[in-house]
Amino acid sequence: MDVLWETVSPLTVREVSERLTERDLAHTTVMTVLDRLAKKGFAVRERDGRAWQYQAAASREAYVTELMLSALDQAAGDRQAALTRFARSVTDSEARALRSALEAFEDRSGS
């Protein structure tokens, strides 16, 4: 997914393989993973001649947001406790970023 998130334009399997320089993966392995990502909705693909081109279905931030929301859903109904524990674990700069985001949200919603 990192390779797809790092580019704006769709990539073929070969182009993704070429960008995976730190790993020696077979072309068919990359093709299988991209196909699975598309089937799970993490990537979108379209035909370009004989090849498929792949692109991230959503931004990295959107994906991480979905993971965080999913984790909150698993908090057995005590989302506030999970959020409180999370808030206690962030760094000062992360806490400032959260406060800023919440303030901006409040300003837009008129709360």
C-alpha cells in the first residue's frame, strides 16, 4: 500500500514491483497481493490494454482513520475509556494537533 499511496497516478504490477526495491518479490506475488487489495476495497484497478493499473482506493489518512474507528468499535461499548487511554498515551505535539483539530471542528459545526 505504501507504493500506491506514494504516487498519484495508477501503477501496473510491474511498476509496483520496480518500486519495491528493498524486497525481492516475484511478479506473481505482487500481482496476487494487488488483486487481493482490490478485492478487499483497499485498491481500485482498471484495465489498460492487457495490464491492470492499480491505485489506492483512499488516502493513508483515511485508512488509518478507519482502523482507529474499528478499534474503538471493539472497545466493548466503552469508547470513552478507550479514547481517554489513547489521549494519555500521545505526545505533547500530538495532543496539540488533536486539540487544534477538535477546535477547528467545533468552529465549523458552530458548537
